[in-house]
Amino acid sequence: LGKVDRALAQLPKRARYAFLMYRVHGKPQKDIATELGVSPTLVNFMIRDASVHCRKFVGAGAGF
């Protein structure tokens, strides 16, 4: 978990927020988009990019 936390700390604030709200808290992407004032598509890309970053940082097979 420490590696994941360090990986998340490297992300831009909005991407980290979107990832945590969606993956940890189960908030719908459309609600996150409204909060951030961006499109749901952008939120989807932020979550995807954050997941890829965490996988690379932690190593393959981390379960993201």
C-alpha cells in the first residue's frame, strides 16, 4: 500500500482525486466530472492514466 500511496502522490491533484473518488469511494464518474467542472470523458482518461501510472510504479500484476 505504501507504493500505491507514493504512486498516487506523484499524480496531479485532479487525477488523484478522480482516481480515489471512483476506485475507493465508488463515486460515479459523471458526479466527479461535475465536481471538477470537466467532461466525464476527461474523468475517464484521468482514472485510466492514474491506473496505468500506479501499475508501472508498483509493478506488473498489482491488481489495478
